[in-house]
Amino acid sequence: MLLKCALVGSRFFGASVFEALRGEEGIAITSVVAPAADDRLAAAARAAGIEPHVLENPRLVPAHAIGEGTDLIIAAHTHARVTNEALARSRLGGVGYHPSLLPRHRGIAAVEWTILAGDPIAGGSVYHLADGWDAGAIAAQDWCFVGPGETARDLWERALAPLGLSLLTQVAHHARLHGELPARTQDARYATKAPMIRRSVVMTEDATPAMTSVVVTIMGPDRPGIVSLLSDRAQRHGANWAASRLGRYAREFAGMVHFEVPRDNADALVAALQGLESTGLRLAITKSDDTHVAGSLRSVELSLVADDRIGIVSQLTRVLADHGVSIENIQTEIVRGGPAGKTTFKVHAHLLVPAALSMESLQREVGALAHEMTADLALGERGAG
């Protein structure tokens, strides 16, 4: 029996799922849905002779995007909701991959919250697409350890993305052989939310409080739970985890965290953090009340991942400078030994963008460069203060 699948997804993971399932016996990808014509999944589909359906509304998958005769819809790295009308066009409905052990960390930033919560174990879940926030029944699930000092991207690339490929393939074969999908109801008692990481919301009748920046550098012998200690104290004092760079270096844990905290809570947060020195950690802490970006500028986060080559930073910074964009901070990393032995270059930057430059224009200009590099690009505004 041939299982005809519609793949809804984007970027590297969507393209990886496409290539993996195409190579599986008895499974055919008969339609592909992508958010943009130049998305990596759309390009992979075209190269295989499948014309992708490009969404008019990047948040919704309509019924007509799903081909006739579809047996199963598979969602792989999509932020678009597959409508009930679209699900109805598929004989078995649809499943998606979520990089957490559902119902834990339901939401868009599951991997980031896994790291911030100090979870020693992570995992992935293939779940039924249904109404609710990642709340559908579980079709397949597996777990992995979180490595010491791993970042969210490290964990995703090392373990959670490969786990997703394996689980989606497993579920597709089950559907092909048995004509149905496994379904185990999630236990809502253990549900937690993993929303996009923005500034914390403080429920108060007063106006939004003035914010203070607290910057912490930290070093000490590596052990499980250090990030959890930091995030716990931040949460107690209503602080937002604005930015961080943390890692394990020669058996030492070291890095920097930028918190943004209501001004009235700043001294108490500093005292709570200083108390961590009794656990053997060494900290240096500074405060500043200059937390707001000038009204004529917007804070934007940029992430870019590409095959390594000379000139990536030079070309990227030139495009940004040509459009009046300042770089607040930038981090780069070379990762060797990736898929097919390739060397990958990663850029993450916080940008200050003139208000006169729309996000659509910035996306178009930087996106053109990313397309030229065959790179994965993500741009998004940071929460307003």
C-alpha cells in the first residue's frame, strides 16, 4: 500500500523530512506546502519535480493547499495552523513534530525553555494536529539527555532534529502498514507552556514599570543545574532573560547573562544572584537603567546558518550598514562535522533598525543575501520595553 503524504513545513528541517520520506519504501510526498517561494523546503520540492503550494497567509494552511487523495498530512517546522478543513481532506488527518516531551513545553520556544528550565532530559513528540496548543494525542515519543553546557541550537542539531526525522518516519510507516495512527491522550496535569521568549509581563494596575539592565558574568566548575539556578532567581524577581551566552569550557562553566528587571526589584535580584557565590560560582554583576532603545530604533534579532565560506560576515554587515542598521551585538560560530561532513557557519545578532525601515524591507534585503548563500535566515522583533 502506498501512503500519500502532504508535507507542510519550512527551512532545513522541513527539507530534511522531505528528503528522508522520499527515500522510504511505500511512502510518497504528493504535495508540499511552504511559507515562501524561496524557502528551502520549496526549493527541495521543486528540485524533485513537485511544485510547492506557497501560503498566501503564512499563519494558515487552507483546504485547497492539500492535494486530492492525501492519506496523511505531516507538519515539519511550520508556524502555520493546519485548518480543520485542510485536515478533513486527509484520510488519516495530520501529525506534527514537537521538540519536547509533550505535554511539557507546549509552545513555539520548546527547546529554549528546555535549556532555561535546566531539564536534564529532553525529547520529541509526534502528535495529532488538533485544536489546542500542541495538545493533540501522542502518536510517538522518544527522549534524549541534555548535554552539559548545550545551547538550544546545539541540542536541536545534535539530538532533537534527528529524533524528529526518526519519529516521523516511524509514524508514517505505521500509518502505511496499519491504516491508522497510534493515539495516546496527553496528561494535562504535567503541561507547561513555552511561549516565545520576550519581556516578562507583570500584572499591575500601574503603568509598565521602569526597567533596569542587570548584566552577570559567571564562572565555576561545571555541574547540572547552574542555568536553572539563574533562571529561578530571575523568575522570582520578575526579570526577563533578555540575552545570554553560556557554555562549558575545559570543564568550567562560564558565560554572560543580560537580565531586564523592574527597577524596584533590581537590588533584590542582584543580592539573590550574589548569594550563588556560596555554591562555588564566581560572579561579576553590573546594573544600568539605560534599557530602552531610542524611539527611532527597533530591536531586531537575526539568526543565519549557512555552509561555511569566506566573506559571510563581510557581506552581511555591508548589507546592514547600507540600510542604516546598527549591530548591538553579534555572535558567530563555526561547527565542523555536520551533515555530510560539512562545516557550518552560524551568526546570531541583535540589531538596532531605524523605524523608517520596515520589517518587510529588511527581510527582503537580507533574505536576498541569504538566498544567494543558500542559508537559513530568521528575523524577528524583540519585545518592546
